[in-house]
Amino acid sequence: MEQARKILVTAALPYANGLAHMGHLVEYIQTDIWVRFQRLIGNDCVFVCASDAHGTPIMIRARNDDIDPEELISYYHDKYQEHFAAFHICFDNFHTTHSQENRDLVEKIYASLKSAGHLDTRTIRQAFDEKEAMFLPDRFVRGTCPRCGAADQYGDSCESCGATYSPSELIEPTSILSGTRPVERESDHLFFRLGDFEEDLRQWVSSGALQESVRKKLAEWFDVGLQDWDISRDAPYFGFEIPDMPGKYFYVWLDAPVGYMASLLDLSRRRQDLNFEEYWDPDSDAEVYHFIGKDIVYFHSLFWPAVLRAAGFRVPTGVFAHGFLTVNGEKMSKSRGTFITAATYLDHLNPECLRYYYAAKLGSGVEDMDLNLDDFIQKVNSDLVGKLVNIASRCAGFIARLSDGRLAEALPDPELHASFENGATAVAAAYESRRYSRAMREIMAMADLANQFIDRHKPWVMAKQDDQKDLVQGVCTQGINAFRSLMIMLKPVLPGMAAAAEQFLGEEELVWQDIGRPLLGTRIRKFEPLMKRIDPKAVAAMVEASRESLGASPTGASATDPLGGETAKEITIDDFKRIDLRVAQIISAELVEGADKLLRLELDLGDSRRQVLAGIRSAYHPDALTDRLVVVVANLEARKMRFGTSQGMVLAAGPGGEEIFLLSPDTGAKPGMQVT
């Protein structure tokens, strides 16, 4: 018998200042399927992850919410765990990078890099916000692109023409924190000398650890020369302070991947059968795989293996990148209702429907994937209900009625069952190579064979004749075993349905090898529906809930919808004069049940009180808003929404999503004051 492989698998760490959406779930479902397959065939596979809890955006959001960063990251950490569990993501441990384990490992790695001479201290110039008294990350500076002239672009790249540059090159640069023009200041920063590991990296990249398209992309970066990596940030910053550099912090991208190791270390301290060193020792026989999005290939395929090598740890066995998600052929959009969060999906649909659809679309490459909602409905209903579940539902009733629930002692067509065993070999190879769409096609082709077998023998006709009950039992036993084999093959994709099928079949935990051992002469339980058809109305309701809860401009402050909306039309000064902007005080704030983006705000405008539904939940915790002063459009026509009536609009700035910053008047303003 082949010895079981010892495997460690990680998925990229979700950033702890927002909620999971359909795009995020591509990676976690893809990784979870691979992990479940490895366990199903008998390998020792550990799956760890963590929330990515450091960085300037988290610090700024916590400050705007008037809460500690620890409270903010704890809130989103818990939300991620809740939603991942609902989608059957089988983490052995979901830790946080803001942990003692991570601090200890980062400091150990830092000491190794420093003692080996792989770090340099250099003086750099960067954007500084004098009003906020802090250095600005490139993405906290916006302005006009110096190449194509596109307005409102980030400080590191232009979304219009694709050019890259430094914030100082922007035309009319502006800090998104204060709205002021940043200045340039000097600061000492710590750099990791990536070029020291060029030869090691070239060998690792050519070892088969990466997909071919990723390897070719890295070859381009080698050709232009590896750039040293700035691994420090200036205070104020939420993260780990560098031990011998007061006021300097480790850049989040240094400690984030160390979170993989920290999560395993935390787990090993609670599980005696787990040895941390067995996975990270350079001479380890264990395998380590990272599943990531294609946007973070540079960090995981150059910086991360170089840091590991420099610190005396092993490098990953493989790094698997996937593409982005579109919905109905376009970028996810708030205005179209296709920016769908995990929570909104769960309010309307079975999570295993999405798991199956993603599996049916996923290959081993980095191509983008489309969630076409009409195709989603058709494919799930046709494959899972019309083909798979149909096999069991057609046969179970005859077994129960004519054979007292007992299966036959032998299969009438052993060759058909043997073809399923042979087919399982191809399915296993497809799972191993992450070609899930091929695996689903193979499985559904076998489901077609099973249904054709049942159609050919017509047990509903034979059941009318008393002398053919044994034949009916045999045909339906063959059908039940075909269903059982298919459910085992689909267990990595549909763990919930597989568990229900095991109950129906009267079996314990099924494993891959059980495909070769047919279930005979035993009693099955009463059949209960295992999957309901997707109602198109439920999908429409999900889209509508996403549109209503997010809105094309949830706070009214942004002229553009960064996820697909159009630029607002120009208005005249007379138009602007008709807008009544008032100072309001938030009396109370609460979550809106059934909406994942809305907060219900009760506002005091001095002479009246209003209820406003604001799409700021991803950026603000309700407890942090009480008594805060905001600016509100007081003469906006009331809008009836699914969750109630909104009687105004609070103003905010930022690109949207997790980066929403409420506009607040200076100290001394009173509710009811007109904003001029």
C-alpha cells in the first residue's frame, strides 16, 4: 500500500477589514476541494489560514470608527469564520497574524536576515500628510495620471492606461485622509536584498513549483532585474514594531505570509500529533502548497521563498494561482447587484450549489472565471438534481416498497460498476491536478450512464409484475450503487450532501476506496430530498438584495462607482444651491437585519430626527458611531427600500467597499447647522 503523503495547505489570508464576497470564495472553495480530496484518498493533509490583521488601512478604519484596531480585526475575523464555515471550508485552524506566534516567528526571521547580511538601511523620500502627521502608502494618494491625464488615480498606478509611477509624479496629488496636498519627506527604511537569492529563485521557479504561465511572468521580472524590497513602515502603523528600530514597523507583507507558519505553530501547540518542524525544516519530506490569487504572485513566488531560504526554512513545494471572478461577464458591480457578499448569498441559496458551479468552471490555470447566473441555475438544476439526485430518488422508492429497504446481494451488471471504478481513476487525476471542471464532466458522464441503465430496464414497468420483484431489486441496487460511487467522487465538492447520502445509505464516513466495494445485502434508510432545484426568483432576490443594500452610491459622496457605476453628470451652481447640507448627530446606529452593507442611523438635525439607511457597514462598526457628527443631505427625497425608508443621505469619501470615510465637521459644530 502506498504511503500516505504529509501535506500542508494554505489559502491566502483575507484582510480583516471587510466581508467575504463571491470573488473571495473562488479561492477558498478551490483550496477546500483539493484538501478534502487529499483526505478522502487517505493523505495526511493539514489546512491552515488566518486573518491578515495589520497595515495602514486597518489603523485608519479603526481610528475613524473610534475603536481599537484589535476590536476591528476581531469583528471581521469572527465574520470570516462564520461565513467560511457556512460554505463548508474545512480549516484545521483559522488564526490571526496579530498573534504572539506570528510576532515570535517574524522577529526570528528578521534576526536571521539581519545576521546574514541580507538587510540594508536606506534613506528614502515619500509622501507625507502634514495634517495627519503620517507617511502615506501609495494608495492613500490620488491625483491625475502623469501619462494619460486620467483624473482620480491611485499614487502607484493608473487604472485607465495601466502606467506605474510614484505618488510624486501625480498631477495635483491629494491625500485621501485629509484632502490636503502631501509633501515629500525623508525617512530611513529597511530593505531586503532580494537579489542575493536570484540564483536560488531561478532554480526554484524552474523546478515545477509554479504554473507555466506564472513561470513565464516571473522570467520577465528576472530579465528586468530583481528589486530590493522595502520591509519597514513608519509610525503610526498597526503591526509589529521592529525590535531594534523604535518607531519603525514590519511591513504587513512581511508578516502576512509568516501567518501561514504561525497558524500551524498555534495548531501544533494544541495537537500533540502535529510537529511544526516536520513541515518547515529544509530537509522535510512534507509537502507545502499555497493557493493564491494571481494578483499576489510576486509576493509569494519571489519575496516569500527568498525570505524562507534566508531564514533557514524550506521553500514551498508549489504555489497555485487562480484568476479573478466576473459575474455575468462583467466586473462585479454594486449598481447591477452583482457585488454579492457571502452573507447575502447565504440568505438566499444553498452554499453547495456555488461550490459545485465553481468546481464545474475551475481549471488548473490562472484564467478568470465567470459566474453566469442563468447558467448557474441551469447547470445546478440539470446536473445535481436532474442527473445525480434523480438516480437515488428513482431507485430508493422501489427498494423500500418491494424489498423492505434491503439491497440485492449482487449487482446485475458488474461491468457497469467496473466502469465507474475505472472512471474514478480519471476523476482522481483531475482533482490532483486541480482540473475540477474535467472531474465534474467525467462524473456527470457517469451519471448519464446510470440514468440510461435505469431507463433501459424500466423498473417502474417491472414493478407491476410480482414475478419480477427480484429483477427490480437488482436494477435499483445497481442504481443506488452508481449514486453511491458518484457521491464519493463528489464528496470533496459537496460535503454536506455527501453526509446526508451517507445517512441515507446507512454508512459511516465513506472514503475513496469504497468505490471499489459495492454496497450489497444491507438495508438503506428512507430517502429524503438531497438537493432542491434553484428557484430563479431566489437568484433574482439575491441580486436585488445586493443592489438595495449596497446601492450605486451608498453614502452619496462618491462621483463614481469603482465597481462598475458611471461618472456623475456635471451640475450647475444653481443645482448645487438646491442641496441642503446640514450637520447631524448620530443618536443611534444598528445593523439592518437581512442586509450585509446597511446600517440604520437615527440622526438629530436640531429641529427634527431622521432615519437614514447608509451603506457603510463594511467600514464602520455601529458601536463606534453614536454621538458622532456627520454631514447629511437634508432635502433628499425619502427613498423606500426593502429594509425601510431612508430619509436623507450621509456624506462620505473614499473608493467605496471597505474604504469609506464619513465626513465630519470640525469640533464646535452643532446639529442643524447648515454646511456652506
